[in-house]
Amino acid sequence: MAVPKKRTSSAKKRIRKNIWKGKGYTAALKIVTVWKFLYKQTVNSDWLRTHPKPKGFGLLSRPSDKTL
């Protein structure tokens, strides 16, 4: 026959919840720091300064006939 488990205390719940949130925070922080590093590398690279953008690179570089 199944026996109900003991109730988890609110302190233990809070500790587990904070650990779970902390893991998400550290994962997000790693992503942001890697993104910043890669962004600074592309902004400061000499190759991008010496080579112009190819034609049709991005949606904003095309001339538009329509006016909004």
C-alpha cells in the first residue's frame, strides 16, 4: 500500500529554488560574456575595416521604391 511522503519544509524548497535560479543565471552570464567577446572581435577586426560589405548584404542596404 502507498504511503504519503513527508512534507518538504519551506526552507528546503527555497534553497532548491535558489540553486535552480543560480544555475540559469550563470548559464545566461556565460552566454552574454561570450557574445560580448565575439562582438568586440568583429567590431575591432582589421578585415572588416579593409573589406567593404558585399552588395545586398542585409535588408537595409537595398534601395527601396516604396515609401512608408
